[in-house]
Amino acid sequence: MLDAYLNENIYLANRVLKGRQNGKRQKTRHLTPVTFGLLNYRLGKPKYTDIKILFDSGASKSIVKSDKVQKLRLKRDKDTIWETAAGQMKTNKKVNCKFRLAEFDERKEITWDFHVTKSNMRYDMIIGRDLINEQGIDLMFSEGLIRWSDTICPMKDPDSDLSEAQVVDSKHVEDATERIKKILDAKYEPANLDEVVADCKHLTIDERKKLRKILEKYKQLFDGLLGK
């Protein structure tokens, strides 16, 4: 949560600074809750394609374009007309999709039932209130941000393309970076062998003398420096 808070405030500060360059504010773009993700578009061995996604709190259900899921198993559904921010959509089929919100977490996969449309729309997928609520996605229009879990992503111009996607480190890279940071920030000092032996109160005096002799023999292991 702390990382998300810091990222959010850094992003907001950058927006303010950019708006004040040359002594005047920049014209505000029309920002939309758009993100880019990866869709597993076939059965069997996973294979992914890039998709453009709209988060639409005005749509009660989630919708995907038919040309993105034609290799998946479609199920017949009743004819339905949907009113969305991207326009009116007609559907008569459903499909179970597996996809990733790659700008937030490139590894976490979401499985969900989508209505399928052949309508011509600028987005490959519309995530409606059903999935927004299920995943706890927060659309922060006042700040121009989208929050999912501990990650935030800026909203974009509706005509944005994949080149504007936010790149995030995988969880493994983040964990490794945090471990390295802790190691580098730590202060290491040589161990006081006498104190170590004195704290071993479960040993007899003779055993402590033997322990002290062994520790002294290998004292280079406890000199406070990083090694192998």
C-alpha cells in the first residue's frame, strides 16, 4: 500500500510540474479509464494477444469483441442490447476468457464469462461493473488514475495505442529488488565472539571454551563483510 501511495503522489506531482512549465498550464487531455492487457485467445496451450481494454462502470456486464475470441469455445446466449460508454452493443453469445491486466500485474490471470459482440468498437474488451466489483478496481476520475490492488495506472486518451502502455516489473523482480535493497542498506559489523559465547547459557563452561576456540578459528566468517 505504501508503494501505491508513493507512486500516486509522484505521478500527481509530475502532472502539476508539467502543467506549470513555461509559466502556463497545459491543456488537459480527455482521459478515459483505458488499459492494455493480454488475452489467451485459444484453447489448449496458452497463447496471448495484446488487447485494449475499457473499464466502464456504466455497463452492468463485461463484453469482448468476437474477432478476439473466435478460437475459444462460444456458447449461445439470448439476444441482448447493451448501453455502454463505447456505444450500443448487441450480443447473443458468451465465452469464458482468461486474460491479464498487464499494466498492473503481468503475471496474474483472470478468468471471467464475457458477452461476445460483433459491433465495431475501438476497444477489444469492455470490463463492466460485474468484473470491476469482483476485482475491486477503483476508477479515480478526479485524479485521472485507476487502482487495482496495490498498483495504480494513469488513465489515457481514448485513442492511445500500445506504445503508451505502462511497463511494470514482475513480482519476482520486485521481490528480488527489495531483498537486495535490504542487504545494501543494512549495517554490518564484526561479531563480538566473547558476547556470542557468553549468551550460550545452555552450554557448560567447558563447552563454551570449545565453542570460543572454534569461532576464533573461523572468525573471518563473522567479520561483517559480504562474501560468498
